[in-house]
Amino acid sequence: MLAIVILLGLAVGSFLNVAIFRTHEEETVLRGRSKCRSCETPLGFVDLVPIVSFLVLRGRCRRCKTAISWQYPLVELATAMLFLLFYLQAAPIASLEAAYALLGDWILLSFLVVIFVYDLKHMAILDRFTVPAMVLTALFNLWTHSVDASSMLWGVIVIAGFFSVQFALSRGEWIGGGDIRMGALMGFALGLEQGVVAVFLAYVLGAVVGIVLYAAKKAQRKTPLPFGTFLTLSTAVMLFVGDAPLRGYLQLFS
């Protein structure tokens, strides 16, 4: 079963790469053969085996020898590892409800990977990713009772509202509109309490990375950072660890 989960994760990761590249190039995602992004030669099956093809081809196109982006194997590997980690956490799956909850987590993780990579590369969080993720996440959580409906609603209001206030005060300079929708997704995915912790964690991660880049002279004080990458990362972390960090923090004051 572990091998099946890993293969599934690799296949999904391969599709996510297609979605990321084709979305940016304004191409359709669901139709059309994959091709080399340099010489546009259509790729055969042997060129599309996740990770293996990249290694066999030594990271270069079979025809034009142009370097293939490392995004391909990294996204495939990351997706497979995330699928495996969440499966191991859920196993043994003793009920259909648990299986549906795991499926919901996998779907959400897939969207998070796309948002993470797209924002990292292009500094944009697209509604075409966040809006479907919100709908599917809300439906799965209502179906499996993974997150209380009231907590989801308040999570959306508080987190998206928090980002909306920042957007209004800064006239879009501190954060973008995509961050507001990402905040709503975090509310649907985690609920109020865990969602707030995830936002706090994202700011901490962003601050640490900013300080490191500044110290290494890779960025200046006003250099913008892709905040969506930290929001997606903190969401995935909280989705995995649950309310343990929050309970541990509250115990310090009990």
C-alpha cells in the first residue's frame, strides 16, 4: 500500500507541474500533449515518468539538450512525501469517514503545493487555485466533520478579515488580494483556532527567512517576499500536527 501511495503522489505531482506551467503560459491544463518548453518537441511516455525520466535524461531534453527545470522532480517528490506522511498519520484507516478525510487532505495538499510554487515563482496567488480549494475543503470538512462548521465560519471571517484590514490600510502594498483569499482557505481548512496559529507561524517563518536573506545580502529591507509560500507551508504544518502546538501553549498558562 505504501508503494501505491507514493506512486499516486508522484503522478499527482507530475500533474501539478503541468498545471503550474500551463497556467502561467495561459494554456489549457486538461488537454494537449506535454512538450519541451524550449524546442516544443512532444514528449513520449518514457520522458514523463516522474523523477525517473529526469534522472535518466540527466536533467536535459532528449532532443535539444536544454536543461529541464528542477521544479519537475522537486514538486513530484514533495507531493509524494506529503501524501505518504498524511497516509502514515491516518493509518490504519478503519472507516470510510477516515478514508474520505485523508482524500480531502490530499486534495487540499495538492492545491497548497500549486499555490506555494506559483507564488514562489510569480509572486501571485490566483483565484483559480484558492476558490476551488475553498469549496472542496469546506465540503470535505462538512462531510467528515474534520473541522466544526462554526469554527470554519469564524476562521474565514477572522483570518480573511485580518488580511482585508491590512490590504485596506496599506492600499495593497503590504499584502495582495490573493492573500485574503488564501486566508479564507486557511479558515476553511483549519478552523479558527488552528488557523490563527497558522497565520502566526507564517509571519514567524517569513521574518526568519527575511532576516536570513538580509544578512546574506540576498535581499534588502523593502524586498517583497512571496507571503503565500509561508501561508501554504504553515497551513500544511498545522493540518499535519493538529491542535497539539496550541494545547501545549495554553498549558503554559494553566
